[in-house]
Amino acid sequence: MIKLMKGNEALAEAAIRVGADAYFGYPITPQSEVLEYLAREAGERTGMVVLQAESEVASINMVYGAAGTGKKVWTSSSSPGISLMQEGISYIASAELPCLIVNVQRGGPGLGTIQPAQSDYFQTVKGGGHGDYKMIVLAPASVQEMSDFVKLSFELAFKYRNPVMILTDGALGQMMEKVEFFPQQERSTEILEWSTVGKPDDRDANVITSLHIKPDKMEEINIHLQAKYKLIEENEILYEEIMCEDADYIITAFGLVARICTKAAELAREKGLKVGVFRPISLFPFPYEQIMSHTSRIKGILDVEMNAGQMIEDVKLSVEGKVPVEFHGRMGGIVPSPDEILEALENYIAGGKL
Amino acid sequence: MSFEMVETKVFEKTKSLLDTEMHYCPGCGHGTAHRLIAEVIDEMDIVEDTIGVAPVGCSVFAYNYLGMDFSQAAHGRASAVATGIKRVLPDKYVFSYQGDGDLAAIGTGETIHTCNRGENILIIFINNGIYGMTGGQMAPTTLPNMKSTTSPFGRDTKDMGYPLKITELIAELPGTYYVTRQSVHKPLNVRRTKKAIQKGFEYQKLNKGTCFVEIVSNCPSNWKMTPVESNDWMDEHMLAYYPLGDIKVPNPKEA
């Protein structure tokens, strides 16, 4: 089924189709369409629980409780609301609960703006809450991927018993595109062995907790988590390479910005400058080696983001100083144009930086 | 004529109260409150259908003593966690067990909104007027002039505000179905509290709203009293401010 739809609505439609059991959320621009769409559609079609909580603090803790029963549970918000959820995300990661959290980012810091931004990269990828934990992070670049990644997120969340975040932005949330949906899936009735659903006589009590007061036990939990994250790094890296084979320069960008950069690369090629685009899709795990693999051929990298330069730190770690990495970014809700990206690239080349 | 010895068991530890040492201080009311919950659940035979939510505070380890499925919540969020569980498992019994700091300070928002939505859960609220686990700081329910480590000269209501009667407050909300205040410091009160907890579980099946059982309790260690002294002090001071009894009972036509 192909539909013309907003990115936010595609998230909601995909969650209905994947058979999600519950959504707990709180309205915030620019993602309120998620809750609105679910409130209209979900209950009747699949019986998904849709509850408007009193705050993002409450909604992430409702997710914690419901995810502990082994159900498919999710929430969404935008940057300030996601900041409020950080404590809960840390608990969820520690208790190893599968769930999906969507951040439709807006410009900050503070109350900021309701326009799109990518300035929550550090918070998302480097751990915005306390303690050593990782979420699996996926960055869609189209309304189609907003849908596809909901399905993928739940698969990964349950495969690893780990929270997954879709990191997107207000532009992708609000823009309409064609999207082809996967068929409706049945809601699962499977009872997972670790879940808190009531203790039958023939098993011990299941306890969802992140509290391990004895340090040797807490270290053991941490070692287990780190081993899991390593496994995720080995198996779940996703990325897209566009016109990279013969490129002299590569632009690195994630999410919607990568599409703008693709246009910039096409404009560059019209002028005889061989430019490609490398788009990390999974931001954790990050495609360090895949970016590194281009360094023997290219002259340099321009990293483009809607922030002050966040993913660029991982790009620099990837190339280990083998090629120069420069940055072009816009902040505060400004989306860069293909022309300005190309101009930035040309200026860096003319100035001998790339 | 033969003579037979007959042993009559007058007391037995209920099955769901695990046979383990509790970390609670001697004389603390938590142990009794835990036992009552376990007894009610066992007598109703609903372990298989019950999920508890533990708070942050002295009773954070409630799941080590109650042999049933449990979710340990972030500080103040137990009723939100319980909401999440109950919404996806509406046929199960769900209860949260929370102290005064958890329920009436950091978690006030969750408490009020959970009750206002009328979530079909039981909230058990232990009010001893002090922060136990962190070592005797002022609680939202600390009495006027009562000393704590953060109100060393006594709670000055002008500076520090008034003890929060959250139970009376939530009883005003249409989402609550049964709201009562009890204690476990005397045998009669223990029996009444057990009855209240039992109602809190039984009413969940009616889907009529939130049940809320406050248990006014003691804290000998942080009140710096012997257990007996603490119970006397509780009788005289705590119960004067927090009077025992039902605050909201179901409409007799419905119940």
C-alpha cells in the first residue's frame, strides 16, 4: 500500500502495523501528530494502548513498566521532552528492556525553537542519562525509512533486549512523501520468560530492576552490557554510500541532511568535482571502519550537520588523522541548502584545508 | 484409654513472604506491612496474577521479601510504572508500594495523575514523616517542629512549608475509589490494615478506580527512639495530624 504521508504519521502507522501493544506520550511540537494519529487510528484497528501521560517523565516510566511485561512498547517526543526522559532511558538500558523511543529533534539548547535540528547527537549516541549504557540509534532520511525503521527497531530491541532510538528531526516529521507500508502484523501473545506478568508456581519471581547494591554484582552487570554492545557493533552497522566509488571528496551526513548533501554532490559533479556522500544510518553502532576504508583514495571529508559539529567527532575518530575533516553546520533550526554546502566545500578546497 | 497430643498451629509464615533476613531496622513497620500484603495475596491465591512495583527508599528491596513478579521503579515514578503494567495487562492485579518522599515529594505529579485517571491499581503509601534510607532528612510529611537532619531545629512551616496531607488530597479526585489511612503499630490496627489491603486488591476487579491505602508508620532509627517509644510518639503526634480511618469509601449502592 502506497500513501502520501507526513513522517510523523508514518511512524504512527508503522507502529500500528508492526503490532505495537502500547504507546505512552506527551504532546510536543514538532511531533504531536504521532499521538494524534494513534489516538484516531490505533485503538480500533489493533487495540494498541494509547495513553497521553502527564509528562515525558511519566511516559518513559510507563514505557519502563509496560516494556517489563515483554510487550512491544514505544514513545516519541522532541528534544526538550527527550531530555526529561534521560533518567528513565538509563533505567531501561540497565534493566535491559526492549522498547522504541523516537526523537523528532528541534533546535536547542533550552526551549529553543520548533524548527528542525540535529543537536541531540551527543545526547543520543554518547549517553544522555547516567551510567555506561548505549541505545541502538537509527537515523532515517526519508518518510519511507521512518516507517521501515519502526519495524527494524522493534526487531533489534527484542533481539538484544535494548532500547532503540530513532533519531530524526522536525523537517522529516513534518514533510510529506510517498511511503509504501509493510502488511499488518498480528500483535504477539508470546510470554517472554524474563517478563513480569505474574509468577506461576513453577518458576522464580521475575524482577525488573537496575539496582545491584553490591559493587561486584554491579560490575558484572556492566561487563555483560558492554559485551552486548560489542556484539551489536559487530553485527548491526548500517550505512549508505552514494557516488563514493570514484569520489575525491566525501561528505558525511546523517538523516535528512544526507539527502541535501547528495544534491550538493550532484551539483559538484556537474562542475567536474568528484564528490560522494557517506551516510551513517546506525549512529550506534557507528560505521568507523567503513568510513576509514575510503581514506586511501580520497583527499578529504566535509562533515555537514544541523548542529555545531557533533557527529564530526566520530568521523574524525574513524579516519585516524589520515585525511582532513572539515565541518559545515547550521544551528537553531536552519536547514542548509545544497548550494551553501557546495560553496563550503569549494572554499575549504580553495583554502587548502581539504 | 490412649492419649493423643494435638498440635494446633496458631501462626504460620505465609508462602509469599520469603524466608530471608530483612534489612529493615528493628521495630520498623515495613516488615509488618510486607507480611500483610503477602498474606492477602496468598489468601486470595493471586500470586500468579499479581505484579508489584517497588519504589526508591527504604522499601526499594521489597522484591527481596515478597516472592512475586516485581518492577523496581525510579524515584517517584512507581505509579507511572504501575500504570504502564496495568494498561497492557488489565486483567492482572497491580500494586505499588511507596514511601512519603517517593509518593508525596518527587512523585507527587505521578501520584495525582495516576489517581486522577483512576488507574485500577492499589497504591500502598507508607508515611513515617522522614527519609529513612538517606538517613533522616525532612520528608513532605514531616510534622511541624519535628526535627530531622535537614530541619535540625524543627520544621519551621514558615520556611519549609507544611506537612502534605496527600491522602486527603487524592481522595478529592473522582478517579479514586477507596482511600483509607491505617497503621500497623497495634494488633487491632494490623487487622484493620490487612482488611484495607484486601479491599484494595478485591476492588481492582471492579474497574472502578484507584485504591489508596496509607499506612502511618514509625522510624525508630531516624526518630532516634526505641521501637516502643516510637510507637507511642506516633500515637501522640503523627496520628493527631494524620487521623486514622476511611477517607473515601465506595458508594454502598455500588460496592
